Amino acid sequence: MNIRIRRFRLESFFALGALTILCIIFSIFARGFNQWATALNIFASSYAIGFLAIGVTFVIITGGIDLSIGTVMMSSALIGGFLYQNGEGLPLWICLIIIVLIGTAFGTLNGLMVTKLELPPFIATLGTMMVAAGLGSIITSVQSQRFPAPIGDSWFTRTFFRIDNFPVGAIWLFSFLIIALIVLNKTKLGRYTFAIGSNEEAVRLSGVKASNWKCIAYVISGFCAGFGAIFHAAAVTTIVPNTGQGTELQAIAAVVIGGTSLKGGSGSLTGTIIGVFFMSVLRIGLQGMGINAASQVFFTGIVVIGAVLFDIQRTKRANQVRKVKPVVQKEK
Amino acid sequence: MGDIRNSPYILEMVDIDKRFQGVHALNNCSINLKAGEVLALMGENGAGKSTMVKVLTGIYKADSGDILYFGKKVVFKTPKAAQIAGISIVHQELNLMNHLTVAQNIFIGREGKGFFLDEKSIVRKSAELFERLGVFIDPNEYVKNLTVGKQQIVEIAKAISFDSKVIVFDEPTATLTDTEIDVLFDIINELKSKGVGIIYISHRLDEIKRITDRVTVLRDGELVGTKNTAELEIHDVIHMMIGRVTYEPPKQTSSVPEDAPVVLEVENLNSKDVHDVSFKLHKGEILGFAGLMGAGRTEVARLIFGADKRTRGNIIIDGKAANIRSPHDAVKRGIGYLSEDRKRFGLAVDMSISNNMILASLNDYTSVGFINENKIATTSNEYVDKIDVRTPSISQIVKNLSGGNQQKVVIAKWLIRNCDILIFDEPTRGIDVGAKSEIYKLMNALAENGKSIIMISSELPELLRMSDRILVMCEGSHTGTLPIEEADQHSIMTLATLNSSINHTEEEIKQ
């Protein structure tokens, strides 16, 4: 166990170090970076991507990919909002449960397409990405949907977004992260997720129903997209149809920055969450420096490439040290 | 140095020293090679053979020591530089691009000047190369359509296309059939007669006698010695390699009692590659599966294990029909399968020893879904000791283990699952001599303890040494079963080359 834990800590240490350095740079160069309001902004822009990234980390560790999470999140939120507004007094909390269920349903669809129909994950989830976007628009007739705004005593935003100046959403996100960490590192599901990413056929030939476990990873990803939709709705209150494309790529970028390999078999959720905040800090920080949106995207791209390059170099170095001599040489 | 000496050797590697992070991979090793000679480079896995070759071809840089090539000191910075200078390797794992043609593969990176390809000229040159080797392969054929043996010849053609003076063969026969090996040896003799020096790495001791002129043996990164092959007996070589004698004769009689119960019965097993295979496996028996490459032995194993779908046939375990549709079903009924390709089908090589060992029995190590790491560690440590897996710890990543130790991890996986029927598919492929005899001992111990074993192997001496009975297959059909008392290389090969249309019963064979 030692080696795995040591490696895992090292990865997180690098990512955390980079995040800290980034914060220091911005606190020097970006105007008003060291304010609570900035922190609130950073949190607010991390919720949706945070939940998506946690979910898609499971899929990526199995060696797959889920491109649908962005539009699935938007679509779930749109449909939920539609039911809330046109649902003849349907209580909000039921709409929220439906939102999560819609996300989970899309995830299940992806999982079944990948495992039962044996479609490549890229294609299957690309299809779902379009289907989800289309469905949201069809149901809402391309109308924006509104959730209760953060005024008065709206329990919705106070529960899922913030109370006055306290980021409640962050509590949710980190609680969710802890549960996900336990699932990934302490349960059978997590162990099989890594094992499938490392060698799916060997897992199958060990008598494990590998395809079922792989399917669950996609279900988790969809569930997280649905769950994230609630926080997205709470943060922006107005959901616009035909948005959400590109959100999945930001989530995947966060996962990659966090050191999870797109080849599967290795990865960490701690890294993922650091990656999420790295991207948020970068975005908010660059805004604070007065850099426009287009340039922010530009810099984010460079960071993603840099992070992956760095990771490759580090793995190369790590592999050079990997020559172990057996300790026990028994004489027969 | 750089002096030109009057030396009989075209290649000398002098006092090569190489360390990897504290591990002394090569300790002052020297080898030399004459023109027109085959030098066997031998040693157990991890003895330093590959490191030596990698230093020669510029993949690794030696910490100290010199390489003299035609008397001149050389340092190759890249394999390409070595190749251009005339030193080529034919790798164990073939480095060919399956979707390109033979000619395109041979001349990859040397398509000639200009923007457009001159396909005709590379086809012509390829044909000339094959002519020199005395074999015919169509240069326009796609590599993926060739057998492994022919692919290897393409690699050799590529090597000689550089006008190589030195060619290194790294375990060239590991995946070849006997006929293909004969062709390969003809080619090697042809190259010899043209003055090419050949370094030949192999685990197969009988080949060393057949093809090589001298033998250099390494052990644990040190040079044991170089001897003329003619003066060596096989057990001398083994002795040099492992420092102890382990030669054991074939089994004389079956160790299975007459009344041993049948644990596995297969009736009329059929699939695309398997035709009507039926047999019985008894408790405590080691049933050998013999046959040539492509005889359908692995296919039978995968059908029994549920890894592939059978079109027809029954599998009966302990007298009850076992409806096996997937590996999951097979494992539930106590069958374990050790694949011929450990890395692809047996191990999650990026995971730890303990994680691999419990992969088939994780259910026993979880409660309400949560993994009990302490229990896993206890069991893993127990099996590491029990079957002597040589590793600093159970958290070692499997990728870093030697072939023999990897195989032990797979064996442990099935023992922990407590499987009663074990299918060993080429259990000693790519494993050095010392570890081989440990695997044999382990298999014998398992059979003595009442486990039933199917052992598929392409090495007849191994089958003859281990099996209680030997089932022989040819072209997907079961051509006969020999009790160990009647089995020898001759009788097995006779059955293994029988035409599939004739089905021999056991009685016919005995006559």
C-alpha cells in the first residue's frame, strides 16, 4: 500500500503547489484578488465544473471518456426548471430530484451503449451530448427557464449556493468529494474502476463482470452531472437552452490537470478538485488583471498542455527509477 | 583509445558497467564476436542480456567500458546510428506496422528522396532481400496477413537491408513453430556463410546446441564465462546460468490413482476453431495438451473458461452440467485460467501485487462494498511467502516483476480464489530456467493436493516431465490421448501432425 499512497500524495502535492503559486502570483498582480468576494467568485464558478469533473474522473480512470456531461447538466437543469414553472405547482424539491434522475438516466444510457452495444465511449457520449442538448431545447421550446432568484428567503439558493457571504455550495462540493474519495479508494467499485482501466480483459478473465462495473462508472458520471445541475441552477438561476457545450471539456481539462491519465488505470480525485480550482482561480485571476475573456481561454489552453507535458515528464522520470532487485534470493 | 588492433573479432564489448539507481545491472561484462559466427548470449531473466544488447545499440549508455567495432572504439547514441553502422536487432516483440505492406515496413524511414513514393523500387529491393535469404514472401502483402514466422523473416530482411555486419536475435523462436524455426536456422546459416556475426539470445537450450558456435553466459549482471558450444552439454549451460543443476527426467508413470473421480468432463466442444473435442480430467491429474501452434489448444481452454462462446458442447463439472457462459460462471464453478499472455490477459500490470492477487476474489475481502485492506495484505503476504514471489513488498507494481514472479502472482490469484480446476496455458513462456523449475514444483504440489490441472505447452520435454496423460490436438481436433507411459516426442508429434479428417480413438493409438 505504501507506494500507492506515496505516489498519490506526491501527485497532489505538485498540483497543490502549482495552485498555491498561482494564487500568490494573482494576489500580487491582480487587483482586489485578496478579497473575500474573489474567493466567493472562485467558489461560484467551481461548483458545476467540480461535480462534473468528479464524475468524469471515474469514467476516465476506466480508460473511457464522457463528452456528454456538459449538455446533460444543462438539459437536466432546463427540464427541471420547465417542470418547476409549468408543473402546476410541482414542488421545487421534486423537480430537483427529477433533475438528478435525468442526469443519471443519461449516464445509464451512455453506460449501456458502451458496454452492451460496445460503442466506443467517444462516439457514444458524443451522440448523447447532442441528444441531451436537443432534448432540453425541444421540451422547453427553446425558452430560458428560471429558478428562484437569490432574493428574500429563497431556501433554494440559501441551501445550494450561498447564505449572505458564506459559500454553502462549497460545503456540498467538498462533502460530495469526500464521499467520492471513499468510493474510489475504499470500495470494490473503486478498485474495479482502476483495475478495468489498467487491463479490462484481465479483469473479465478473473471472473469479474467487468462490463457491469464499467457501466456503473458512466452512471456515476451522469448522476454527478444531474447533481451538478442543481448547483448550476442555484448559481445562475436562469438556464439558457443550447448552452453547456464546452463545459465538459473544461471538466475533463480539470481532471487532466489533476494528474489523471486519459489512458486509464491511474488518477486521483484530490488532483481533480485541485484541477477544478486551478481553472477557476486562473479565470477569476485573469479577469482581475483586466484580461479579456478570449485571452483567458487562450491561457487556460496553455495551462492544460503544460500540465500534461509536466505529467508525462514526471512519469518518465518515475519509470527510470523503477528497477527493483528482489530482496530474497533463496539458495536452493 | 581508437587504435586499430589486429583482432579476430568484429565486435568487442569490453568491461561494460551499467547501474540503474543502485542496481548493478552489468558488472564489467565483456563479450566478443567473430565474423561468420553465432554467439549465444545466455542467462536467466534479469541476468543482463537485454541490458548488454541495449548498451550495444545505443538505447542505454554504459557507465564505463568500451565498444570496439572492427577494432575502432564506437559509441552509438541512438539505435538508428547503430543500424546505419551495421548493427541491427531482431526484437522478440516484432516492431512491424500491421497495416503497411512488407516492402513499406522494410523501407520505413528510407522511402527515398522526393515528395512522391517510389513503391516499385522498394518492392524490387525487398524481393532481392528475400532472394538473398532464400525465402519467398510477397513484398506487396500486408504484414497483418503474415504468420508470426514470416513477420520475423521480414524483420530479418529489414536488418540485412542495412547491410548489417552484426545482427542480434532476441529470443527469435519464442513464438515460432518447428517448421518456421527450421527456416529461421537456414537463414541464420546463410547469414553466417556471408560473414555476418550473430548474437543469439534464447532460453531454449536445445537450440543453442543446434545453431551456435560459442556460448557466453551472464548471471546477475556478471560474466560467468564463454565456451565453445561443441564442448558443452546442456546441463553445463544450465549449471553456468543458475549455478546449480536442475535437469530432471520425464515422468515415468502417472501419479493419479485408477479410481480418481472425474472432476471435469468436456463433451463435443465446438466453435469456429475447435471441432468436437471431448475429454475427461481426473482429480489430482495433470493433463497435458500438446499440439503445434494453431492446433486449437488455447481455444479449447478459452471455451471451457467461457472467455469465448462455444457453438455446441457440454461442460460437466463434478458430474453436473455446468452452464458456463462467461468467465464469471467458470470462476464461480472453480475453474481458473492462466493465460499464455500474462500481461494482456492475466494481470493488471500497473497495479500492485496484492491488488492482482485478490482480483478474482475481491468479494471475500469486502464487507458492504468496503475493502478490507488489512485482510488483503495478510493474504497477499501469506502467498508471497508460500509460493516464494520475490519482491520487496506486496505493494510492488506487477510491471516491475520478472516473468517468473509475474506468473506466480497469477497462480496466487487462482489459489486465493480456491479454484479446483486450473488451466495453465504455456505457464513457462518467457520464464528463465530457475523460475521454470519452481513453477513445475508448484504445479506438482497443487496436483498432489487434489487440484486438477490442464497444462497447455509447446515444449514437449516440459509436457513429458509434468503430465500424467497427454492429449494431442491438430487443426482444432482432438487426435489422441496418450498415457504418460506411452508418450514420447515421436508419438506426440505423430498425432500433432495428423490430418484432422481422421479421428483416432485411444485404442487405435495404442495399437
